Amino acid sequence: MSSFFEGLCYAILEASAMGIATIATNIGGTNYSVKDGKTGILIEPGNLELLAEKLFYLIDNPDKLKEMGETARMRFLNLFTKKQMLTNIDALYNRLLASR
């Protein structure tokens, strides 16, 4: 399996639930769980210079880091809790049935 594939990463969701912003590589489904500049930062795989730059940026900007973490938590609560996911699946099934 390639290191350039990732489904929905539970570690990112767990960090979001705790109000922690993440820096992640922009592969697979990662861009669904991390919204670049809003809930964390996405970088291209192998770009170590950009990774270091973004790490130092967040270290130097703790208010931005906190804001991203709070936004990540709100996004988690709106999209990824079990209750919300079941509600979304139910709504999808109802739309599919209504379109028949």
C-alpha cells in the first residue's frame, strides 16, 4: 500500500474532537477532515520545508492555533459525532427513497 493514500483518519478526528488543530499531508480523504487554514494545515507529501515552516508558524501564532482548534471541534460536532453521522445517513436514505 502506498504512503500516498489515507481514508478518513481517526487520529485527526480524535484531535478535532479535543479541539486540537492538525498539520497533515494532503492525501486521500485527509482533506475532508482537515480544512486547510481553518481546522488545520494541509501540506503536500514530502515537503519537509513547508512542514517546518507551518510548524513554526503555529508556534509563533498561538491565537491562530487556538482558533483552528476551536473550529476543528465545532466541525467535528457538526459532522462526525455518531448522532450526526446517523442523522446524515438517514437523511441520505430518505432523499434516495423520495427520488424513486
